[in-house]
Amino acid sequence: MCQVNGETFSPKLEPQIIHGKACVKCEKDSVIVVGTNGTFCKDCFEVYFSHKFRASMGRNPLVRHHDKVALAYSGGNNSSALLNLIKKGLDPATVKKLKFTPGLIFVDERILYPSDDYEKVKEIEEIMRNTGFPYHIVKLEEVGAMCIYTLYIGIVYLIVNHICFNVNVMFKKEIPFLNHVIFIIDQVFSTEDTDEKMTNAEKLEKLFNSITTLTSKQETLYRLRCYLLSRKAKELGYDHVFMGETSTRLAINILSNFSLGRGVHLPQDTGFSDGLRFEGVGVKLLRPMREMSMKEIAVYNALNKVPTVFLPNLATSQSVTSSVQNLTENFILGLVAGFPSTEMTVFRTSNKLHGKNDEKKSRGCCRLCFGAIDTECGTAQATALRHTLFSEAIN
Ligand SMILES: [Zn+2]
Ligand SMILES: [Zn+2]
């Protein structure tokens, strides 16, 4: 529910308190309903929320004492809640103080959006400065300087090894979700585009202008952002990156990934850690908020008056059917409204799925998403790639 505040819309900050129902922990009156986990009073909700975060970290003990951890901060609800949890966890008065050293990385993606949100980025910088943690603002276009060499090697690798894709066909026809590959191949081999006078910002703009579907744009942006965060964190001396992805977001990603033929990389894309995806290139991306739902995060932020800043993204003001990701999001959120346990069902089911190629094999990895190569499929296997190739053959 939103309220008009001057010229901007802001979320209503007071969570709904229900009287006449008891807290499941301490039986106090006046409680907050949280998904399917029952009703809590304010104090018990704080304990429950913080415990979920710590339990997730405890079950996946990848962060050691005195590790440096970069939080991928965007100003949004999820990363703001995570930042607040870390600040509280590092407070000397906390019973079990967190032992790692945090820093913040904000990826500035304004190059992709026509609106000038200079003030909002200033606001985000102000929030980061107020935490007292070291913070870094990284422009998305910096990925251009990092990518070109690895992409070049990767593309040569793909061609030399006669991967199933027919490159000639790719140049002549648009294959959904892979048209960014065509552009990059074109960019590497054409003399005009390798002109050194072209800035990274121009290259990135050209890349996104060449992608015709919103689905591919969203997917490409997500991959570039992950790569940039992992690589930049390593450069800055961090050991891990914390992402703010919640169970709701991961449930959406799980179904989107299946739709995009990326099911084989599910454990890396939705697990607590992204495994060996960026091994040698960057640090691991960890998801300590993966057990929490979007609703729990919203309630936590409202109770603690956590400041958040909304920045537009590729999906802003786009229709539900404009991309696979938007449609899946609408589907999941629609189900969650009526059946709150849906997201956890999708999310927990995916935890039990393991692809054959969930870690890098001797065949190498994709140089765009850094996932294990899964293009070697036998004739008996029914895969998304075989389906695509079959469609190409009969057209
Ligand atoms: Zn209580
Ligand atoms: Zn890939």
C-alpha cells in the first residue's frame, strides 16, 4: 500500500498490527502475521528474523573469522535490511557479535536509464557513508574493461571446440536470449567496433541497444552485474560478496531460469553460494537472505525504519508480458498473495535439484555467465539446447 508524499510515492511505513491474536513465542497480544510461520509480537519478530540470517550463515560456514565481506548494496529493500542486520550484528552489545569485516559496493547502472537520478545516488552514498563502513561506487560500464579479454578467449574456445551452436546461423538469425553473444562476437571481430577510441560506456550502450528483447536485456544485466561485483570485490581485497536475494526473488529466478533453458545452473544461481563459478576471476557470491521472504523483509524494514532508496531498473514501467522474468514474477507474486507457502515450496524443491554440470568440468565454462559448459548433449537427451537446434533445423 502506498501513500502520496509530496510529489513522490513512498511505501506506507507502519506495519499492520493485529489485535486479539497472540504471539506464538511469548503469547503477547498485538502481533504481526508473517507468512505461514505464524504470528509474532515485535520483539519476537526481531529475534526470529535475526536468527534466520545467522542460521543460514551457520549452515553454510563459508565466512571465516576476520574475512572481508562486501555487501552488494543497491538502496533497495533487501540489501538495506541486510545492511541493517550486519550493523546490528557488529554492535559490541550484541550477544554473538559477527566476526567478519564488512564493506559496501554499489553498482551504478544509470547509464542504462534515461532518467537522471543523480540525487538518489547521492542519497545512497550518504546512507553508505553514515554506516562508517568502507564503501565503493562502481560504474556498470567498468565491466567493459574487464570483459573483453575473457570474452575473446571464451569465444575462440567456443569456435575451436565446435560447440553445438552453428555460428553462421547465429549471425543470420536471432536466437532469443543469445543475441548478446552475436553482438560480442561481432564486436571482437569487426575492425570498427574494436576502435580504441570507443569508451567503455559507449560499448555498453551499444551492447544493450543491440539486444532486442527485454528478457535478454534483464538476463545480460544480471550476469554483468554478478561478474562485476565478484571481480571488483576481489580487486578491492574482499573474500566474499553478500547478495540480498530473498526466497521470493529466488523462487522467481528458479522458474525464469527453467524457462530460459538455464536449469542446469540452478544450484549456482539459487544456492547459498555460487560455487566455483568465478573461480580464479573473482570471489564467491553468497546469499545469506535466501531463507527470508519479501514480506518479512518489508516488515523488518518498516519496524526498524530502515532507509531505502528506489532506483528505476529495466523492468520499471514495463508490462507484465514484456519479459519472461516479469511474467514469472507476476505469476509467483500472484500465487503468494493467495497461497503464502508457494514460494517456499518452489524454493525448497530447487534445493533438491542437482544438475550434472553444477560445477566446472574439464570442458571449461561459459565466458558470459561463467557456468559449466552444458552444450555437449547426446542424441537421447532432451535438453533446451537440442530443442533450440531442432527448431533451427526445421525452420
Ligand atoms: Zn512475542
Ligand atoms: Zn552462459
